[in-house]
Amino acid sequence: MSEAKFKTMRHIETVRNYLDAMVFELLARGRDHDQSKLQSPEVEVFEEYTTKLRGCAYGSPEYKQNMDEMRVAIDHHQAHNRHHPEHHEHGIVDMTLIDLLEMLCDWKAATMRHADGNIYRSLEINRERLNYDIGIGDILKNTIDWMEGLQVEHHASES
């Protein structure tokens, strides 16, 4: 085997190993996602408010009021879960691509809980709320476009 071919094969192997590491991290994120919601102080608050949140439109005054009433649990949750921009000192720009992927999956699943849920509307609301630039917004939208083509088993009506 030539030296050039050997070096190319080593490059391919290195890229594969980095991608594998990312896959392993994503699998861990899926396994561990939102586990803090099953512990105090979150579990009690989410027990009370999950049904209330399901009944209101994302970003509506009623939604915002419920979120304000849940503040102790929301603050705890965001402090313990890095897929929330609020977890980071400078918000979304401090996040990794892995964080962003988990965040988008979370947003998508959350929209599926509501009869009027729409991931693109959530993206617009969150762009204003989180104040991220158009470049990040375009990347998020492109990823959502790709996600919309996936066939994913879900039980959103039960969540």
C-alpha cells in the first residue's frame, strides 16, 4: 500500500472516530434527557403545570404566566440541563452543536404536545426571545427542515 493511501485511510478512520464519539454523546443525551424533571424541586411543579401548559399556545400570555409561576423549577431545570440556552452565560452562542441538536429535538417534541404546536413558529418566537443571529437561525431552520422528513416513533399525545 502506498504511503498516500495509508494516510488517506488514517484520515478516514480519524473522521469516523470523531463522528462515533459524537454519536455516543447523542445517545447519552437521549438517555439522560431531562432527568432533573423527575426530582425535586422540578417534579412537583411539572406535575402541577404540565396539563396547564398543554392547554395554552406557546408564547401566549397564558403560557408566559404559567412559566412565571413555575420559575423555581424552570431555573433549576435550566441550571442542570445544558441543552437550554439559559444554562450558558452568553446563551445560545456558548452552546455546542450537540447541545443545539438536543435543544431542537426538545423543541420539536414540545410542539407535538399542543394541538396548535408548530416547530417553525417556535423557532421564530425563540429567535426573538433568545436573540440569536440570522446565521444560527438559518442553521436551526435547515436542521428542522431535515428533521421534518424523518419518520420518528413518538407518543406525543401521551407526553
